[in-house]
Amino acid sequence: MQPCQAPFSPPAETAWDEAFLRVESYLRAHHIESRVRLNQLATDIIREAREQARTRPGEAPVTTAMQVTHARIGKWFEQAGLRGDWSDERVRVRGRLALLLTHTNALPGDNFLDAEPPPPRVAAALASGVLRPGPEIRFTNMPAAPLAFGFDDPGDPNSARQSRGEVMRAAMLWLAIVAIYGVAWAASH
């Protein structure tokens, strides 16, 4: 009987390949369209993550790579003028939303995650792209509108006349249809 073996764990390079693909996909989600730029950024981030992995031996490469990616994006947003703790999910969402709102033509893909600060027009566009809280909700004393269900009001004298007219029209239509079928049947026999 053989001893129980540990489950298969991928080699180190396969884990780093997975980390590279995850980082590349994450950066692509930030609308970096240039494949060369995307590859360059992902390679730099993986290189930095490998250096940091030496000090954190038990951490998965994907986790380390994504932490480096978040830190780098947070640093870039801070250089652009968006303040906040990038480890907080709300700050990251606000930053990504500002990036999406300003991505039209203000931000060329080559500027995102550069070591140098973004141009002033990009920083201004990012600052204006952050959603601000809207006005406060104020309750009013406005009365509710009456509910209308589409039924006739039995107290309305016009409703009885209208309903009789509708019934008569429907009856006449059916009589006409039956007459047409009757004439067609009589003609065919």
C-alpha cells in the first residue's frame, strides 16, 4: 500500500503564468488597448511581484501580483489627484468609475500607469469624473394619486351606455363573421 500523496500543485512557472494572465486581463478591463503596452505593464508588474514574493514565501503568485497591481494603480490615481486608501474597495470603484467616465478621448492608453504623473488635462478630467453625492431626499406632503385599475365605475351613468354600445358592436361583428362563413359554405355546397 502506497502512502497518500499530496494533491498536485502546479509548478512555480505555471502559477506565475496564471498571475500574468490575471494581471493582463485586469489591465485590459481598464481599457488598455495596445497589446504591446499591456504586455509591458503586465511584465513589469510580474517582475515586481516576483521580487516581493521572496519576502512572502507562502503567498500565491496571483495574490502577490494583484496586490502589486492595485498598489501601482493606486499610486497612479494618487499622482492624478484622486486621494484615498487604494486598499479600500470603495476608493477603487470610484477611481475605476472616474477612469471610465473620462476615457473617451482625455486619456490615451499610453498614459495609464506611467511612472510620471498624468498630464494636467487628464488629471482634471479624472477629478471631474468622480460621482458626487446627489441631493438629499426630502419627503413631501403630497397626497397619493387615486388608483385606476381600468374597470368601469358602476356609479357613472355614461359607463352603462358605453358598455351597451361595445356589446352591440361585438355582437354585430360576430354576426357578420358568421354570415360570411354561412355564405361561403352555401356557395361551396
